[in-house]
Amino acid sequence: MNERKLLNGLSYISIVFAPILFPLIVWIASQDLDVKGHAMNALKLHLIPVLLTAIVTVILGFTGLLTNDPQSTGYVGVVLLGIVGLVDVSLAVYNIVKGIKCFMG
């Protein structure tokens, strides 16, 4: 396995051990355009769950402040966090599959 395949695959699989840090380091340090492209793509895919969770947290905060009703805020929270959880797991699986494809191809 050459260095290019290894860095490309690890950029995606790093969702498990260093989600944002590893692709960012690879993107900054690499001179190879293919590796830089995969690292940037992996970085974007790793940032989506973080941003989505932050947005949902803000929405839940405003829902709690505006409604002043813990029960409705709880219902909204369960639904939104369930959706975020599904998206996070789906993206993690996608990143792992994409990393394996980079290792193989």
C-alpha cells in the first residue's frame, strides 16, 4: 500500500480517533493534490456532525427559553437529537466505507 492510499484512507477513518485534527493536519502538510482533496473532503464530512449538533443545541436552548415549557422542549429535543444521532451514525459509517474504498482502490 502506498503512502497516498494510506493517507487518503486514514483521513476518512480518522472519524474514529481524531475526527477533525487528522484530516486538517494532512490537508496542511501534504503536497499531493489528490491527498489534499481527500483530506479536505474528509474534513468537511467530519465537521457536519459537529456543526449539526451545535445548531440543534442552540435550537433547543431557544425553544426552552421561548416556550418556558420543559415538556415541549423535551419532545423537540428527543426528536431533534434522534435525527442528529441518525445523521452522525450514518456519516460515521459512510466515512469508514469511504476510507476502506481508498485503501482498496
